[in-house]
Amino acid sequence: MTKLIIQIPCLNEAETLPGTLQDLPAHIPGIDVIETLVIDDGSRDQTSEVARAHGVTHVLRFRRRKGLAAAFMAGIDASLKHGADIIVNTDGDNQYAGRDIARLIEPLLAGRADIVIGDRNIRDLAHMPGHKKLLQRLGSWVVRQVSNTTVPDSTSGFRAYTREAALRMTIVSEFSYTLESIIQAGKKRMAIAHVEIGSNPRTRPSRLFDSIFNYLKHSTATIVRIYAMYEPLKIFTYIGGTLFLFGFIVSLRFVWDYFTTGGFGHIQSLIFAAVLMIVGFQVALIGLVADVISGTRKLLEDLLYRVRAMELRESRDAKSDTPSELNR
Ligand SMILES: Nc1nc2c(ncn2[C@@H]2O[C@H](COP(=O)(O)OP(=O)(O)O)[C@@H](O)[C@H]2O)c(=O)[nH]1
Ligand SMILES: [Mg+2]
């Protein structure tokens, strides 16, 4: 039996949630059971009530707002506990075409991928402003470079995960999970596929993209942080090496002067070169320390994966009737 759980992280989506739910498919070839899960991130409107009234299978509510990344991970956790074989994430603003879920999960059912990301084809999106398109495409390009993947639309919230891929995911960002999960999946060498999907006309302005400055700040911080987490030695060696090399070149000039004219009056450049070389060396050493720490992180991630898998196996064996209403 194959179970699909469609999870929808929501912050004040009472108005658009019914439309989103209506668009979800009732049957998909190759899937036996379809369930829905709404994660209500401490909404101040009637999101949870609306979800229940519209027959959502599981409602998870935070008493106060924890942010999209936390809501996403709580959803993944809950979906796994409810026995999902495939987890699809979509937005509560009915942005993505629910009917495309069948196409989205096809690579998973065929065993071709661990993760599938819905590609909005941003270039041809009629209802997105030009500057936002440009930023999104630039961002996606950077993410492709650092993650070694070919994901065309990295901020898309329309995604599908196999149970195994969901079990392996650990998100540490608070703002959003989208970029981090792609870089992580790339570094873990998971098979990531993408399919073109349709999107509906906008129902409201984006909550995540409030201003260019904030968006850039969050995205850059996430990319640098997560990349440094997975490739610390590379990043720090580049930075340290550049500083050291620059210092070394300056020091050559001093050595040259020392042997030709005695080096008088070049103390500044000597100090400058020495400082650069010392700093460069220290930065490279930090990289070494970070690399050791990142090794520990890999062990911890593996441990977490095994513990989660064990927990889930136990709770399945215990077969207590799982409450579909959880409060955190
Ligand atoms: N849990 C939670 N969900 C959020 C938050 N902000 C946005 N969302 C949800 O995340 C999804 C995507 O948000 P949206 O504003 O459409 O962003 P965009 O599609 O990336 O422009 C929607 O389902 C929102 O309800 C938040 O702070 N917490
Ligand atoms: Mg949206």
C-alpha cells in the first residue's frame, strides 16, 4: 500500500486554504491513500478551523509562530509518523496547481528520484514582477553552483520527497527550508529531479519576499552558512589562501628591496605582508577546525536518521491509534 501525504504549511491562510484543498487530486494512479496535513503556524485567523471544516486529515497547530522552516520540518515529522511513503509540500495560497501532483510524484513512483522539485518556469511567469524574476533566477543559479545540482527553480515550495529522503533531512535555518534542503540533498548526493508545473494566478502578495533587501539578506546568509557547513575546508582555504598569497607577493617586494637597496623605508610593506600572511594562515587553520566539526555533524546526521527510523518502526509496531490532532 502506498500512502501519499500532502502537507501545507500555513500562516493565516483561512481565505485561500479552501481553494488550495479543492484543487488537490482525490485519486492518483499508483497511490492507494491520499491524506492531507495542515501545519498552522500560530495563525491569528481561523486557519485550523477552516482546515478541519474542509476535511483535512491531520491538523498540526503551533501555539505561537515558529517560522516556515520549523513548520515544514514539523510537517515532515508528522507525515512520517502517519506512515507516508511519499510527502508532497505545497503552499496554502493556492499558488501551485494541485492537479500537477500526479506529475510531480511520477519520478518518485518510477524510482528515478529521491526528491522532485516543481519548476514554475519563472522566466515565463506572467504574474511575477521583473526584478523578482531576475533575483529568483540568479539565486537559483547560485544554488545550482554550490549544491552541484540542476534545480531550475530553487525557491519553489512545490516538492515531493520519498520517505527515505524525508528521513534524511535536517533543517537548521529558521527563515525558509527551500535553499538549505537543496544544498543538503546535493551534498548528500541524492537524486533530485524537476518537472515543469503550472501555477495559478496570485491570490495575495508573497509573505517571504517582502523587500529585495530582506530577501537578499536571508538568501545570502542561508547559502553561505549552509555551504560553509558542508564544505568548510574549501571555503576557508580559498579565503585564507588568497590572503596569504597577497601577503607573500608583498613580502617578495620587500625581499627584493632588501637585497638591492638594503630595505630602508619599507617597514610598512613588511608589516603589511606579515599581517596578511598570519591572518591567511589562521583562516586556513579555522577551516581545518570547521572541517573536523563538519565530520562530527555528518555522524550526528546519520545518528539522527537511525534514531528517527527506529522511533518510527517502534511506534508502528506499538500500533497505538495515532491522534490526528496534535498541539505543540
Ligand atoms: N509556518 C509558516 N508558514 C509561512 C510563513 N510565512 C509564509 N508561510 C507559508 O509558506 C507558504 C509560502 O508563502 P508565500 O507567501 O506564498 O511565499 P512564496 O510563494 O515563496 O512567495 C504559504 O503556504 C504560507 O502560508 C511563516 O512564517 N510560517
Ligand atoms: Mg506562495
